Amino acid sequence: MKMWIIALLSGLTLAAAQPDPNAAKEVTAASDALKQAMMKKDAAGMQKLLHEDLIYSHSNGRSQNKADVIKTTLGPTVIEAMDFSDVVTLVWGNTAVIRANVEMRNGSGGKSTTNHLNVLHVWLKGPGGWQLAVRHAAMMSPPTTTP
């Protein structure tokens, strides 16, 4: 009897540890939705996709919380493009990590500046779906500016 209980518990543990094949697609879709919400200055979309305890770290060392990120994104600077490459997505249950290189082009005062970033995003899945909880960015090379 003891062996059956151990076998059953082992089977349940292994089943719980199996990756969800749709989870990576879901978190990628949430990441894409956040990108679009930021580019369109969609406060409601950002509100839904950013975690309440968000830590948003910029490549210059500045950190922001959820309210600050939304306020800054709704400001005068326009995100013209956010192109992700070399994306790696890992999912463990309700936690996901996305690592990518990002070319982020911002427009302000008639000039466009492209930042060449390496980013790390940590996503958490809750009752409302996936939300960005942590974002860290490192500058890969100096920004380029065009008039």
C-alpha cells in the first residue's frame, strides 16, 4: 500500500512539473499586447498588463513603478518602434522570463533616437492573465539619433 501511495504522489508531482505548451505562446502574446499598448499610449491596456508591484529598470539605472511607467508612456515622447530579436522565452508554472535584444525608437522634438537594448522581462500569471512584474534593460551600444 505504501508503494502505491508513493507511486501516486510521484506521478502527481511529475504531472505538475510538465511545461504547459501554450504558456510560452500566452506570455509572448501578452508581451506583444504590452508593446502595442505602449506604442498606442493605451493606458487601460498598460494597466491590465503591468503588475501592481512592477519594477521597471531602465538602461540608465533609473527605476519606475507601474504608475510612473504609465505616466511617462502617456507623455510627449512617442514610441515609434520596438523591435525584438534573439528572443528566448522560458516558463515555469505561473512565472515566465523573456530575454531579448530590442531596438527601441523614440520620437521627441522632431528627432528620433534608437536605443539598442538587451532586456530581461519577468512575467507572472494571475487571475487576470500574464502581467509584467520586472523589466531590466542594459544598453548594448550608444543610442543613435536622426533628425
